[in-house]
Amino acid sequence: MALLLCGLSMLPFESRGAAEDCAEALAPQRCQANLLGWRSCQDVADGKRRDCLSRYTPPLSCQRQRDAKRCEALVAAQASCEGMLGAQRRVCIDERLPAEACGRGAGCERPPGLPLAE
């Protein structure tokens, strides 16, 4: 897992901020982004965690993202939801994100298989 590359274990990080957790990492910005994704998905079962992490881990830069507006909203939402973990954090983030553009009709606001709570 990417957090291990940052020098972090898979322990919950409730007491410290991402900057403190990643202070000694080789790539501190990447570590911080991965940590934010982990805080959002730490309660999701292994089989669905990859999808969750891809949805809730902010990129290092929104400049080259296909949907830069959504990317910037994810970064802001992650900051707004600091102190929350798991399902509570995902709900908080989802409430702050703009609706996703999709071409397949209704019901595409949330990717299938990502639970709010387990």
C-alpha cells in the first residue's frame, strides 16, 4: 500500500495531522494525499478499498485532471472533513462535492459498490 512507502503503518491517524504524519516521508505531498484517501477508506473491505481510494485520494495537482473543478472540490472537502474517519468522512466529502457528470442517465452520483457505512 502507498502509505507504507511513506513510512507509515496502517494505524488510524486521529490525533495528528497529515503534515505531522508525513514529515519524514521521502515524498511528503504524495504521502499526505495518500493519507487523506486512507482516512476516508480505512473501514472499507479489502475488495472495494481500491475503488474507494481512487475516489477519495486527492491528486497532487488538479491542473491536468479531466475534471479540475471536481478535483479542487475534493481537495477542499478533504480539508473540511479533517478529524473524521471512514464512512463519516465519506459522507462529509460527498456532501461537498459537485455532482459527477455522467452519460448513462440517473443514478450515477455515486459509483456502485462504495458503501457509506459497513
